[in-house]
Amino acid sequence: MVAESSQAQIDALLARLNPPQQEAVTHGDGPLLIFAGAGSGKTRVLTARIAYLIASRRVWPDRLLAVTFTNKAAREMRGRVEALVGEGAEKMWVGTFHSTAVKILRREAQRIGIRSSFVIFDEDDTRAALKRVLDELRLDPSGRRTSPTAATRTRSCAACTSHTKRRCAARAGSTSTI
Ligand SMILES: Nc1ncnc2c1ncn2[C@@H]1O[C@H](COP(=O)(O)OP(=O)(O)OP(=O)(O)O)[C@@H](O)[C@H]1O
Ligand SMILES: [Mg+2]
């Protein structure tokens, strides 16, 4: 049973849409693909559907997730949802694939044994970190070992089985000579 004020809200919402858009917005359970051209009213449908789910199905805004490809699209989506839904819209999950995934990872970090303050490296950070590791291990990027001790150790390891080789490498790592 939908309250009178909500029904008025829903009627106003649907009045802004053409019949195919109304059909999409009022679609029942299960997945729905909206396949339409540029500027044809897809975002209007998505934002109206969000407002419709909140008004007619009493879905909590924080149980709704809207994912976009770009930050610009996410900003636009949030702005348009806020204009339609008003208070409560800020509780909704609206973001790009990346920002949404990071938000989930930070929230659930403890469950997978990582710190929620983890840092994501961009390409420059990754290169700098790899360079530091190579420097510390005294390896040059071509893979040659520059430490004479390491070279000797590698030669002596050449005859090892892969199992003992791993152990040699682990032992060498613990003394920081490789
Ligand atoms: N049924 C409608 N009646 C009047 N205006 C509409 C209707 N549907 C969409 N519009 C208007 O048309 C414009 C384009 O709509 P919308 O942004 O939803 O399209 P889109 O398909 O998401 O566009 P894009 O491909 O650029 O993402 C907007 O200004 C929107 O308000
Ligand atoms: Mg759009």
C-alpha cells in the first residue's frame, strides 16, 4: 500500500516520462537492459527508477547502487537523483566502478586482512616502488645481479632442485645479500 503523498510523488514522476520510459521505470523484479541512443533519455529513466523504487517499494537509499564509467557521469547522476529524491539521496551509492570498488574494499578491509587505509599505486608509484626494490636487491632492470656475493650464490644454486633453490633464495633474502 503506497501512502497518498507517495502516490502523488509517483504520479508526478511518471508524468515526466514517455510510455517506453514509464515501462522501464515501473519494471518489476529482475534485470532490465535499457538500450537507447545518445540523448534519448536513458539517465532520466535511471534516475526516475531510483526515485520510483524509493517512493513505491520503500527501498532504503543506502541499499541502492548506481555505477557509472566516468566521474563526470557519476556527478551528473548524483545531482539528478538528488533533485528528484531530495533528502536521503546522499546515502545512495553513486560512483564509478573504481571508486565503488575502493569504497567496498575500505569498508570490508578487516574481513580480508588488509588495512582500510591502504594506498593504491598509480603507474609512477609502481615504477618508483619497483626501482627501490631493484636498488635494494642490487639488481639492474635487465635482471642481471650486480652483487658479486649474489652472483656466487646464484651459481652455487644452479645445481639445486627447484625446491632447494626456493629455500636458498629464502635464506639469502633473510641475510639481505641477494
Ligand atoms: N520524456 C521526456 N520528456 C522531456 N524531456 C526529456 C524526456 N526524456 C529525456 N528528456 C530530456 O532529454 C535530455 C537528455 O536526456 P538524458 O540525459 O536522460 O539522456 P541520455 O540518454 O542519458 O543522454 P546521454 O546519451 O548523453 O547520456 C535531458 O535534458 C532530459 O531532461
Ligand atoms: Mg546519460
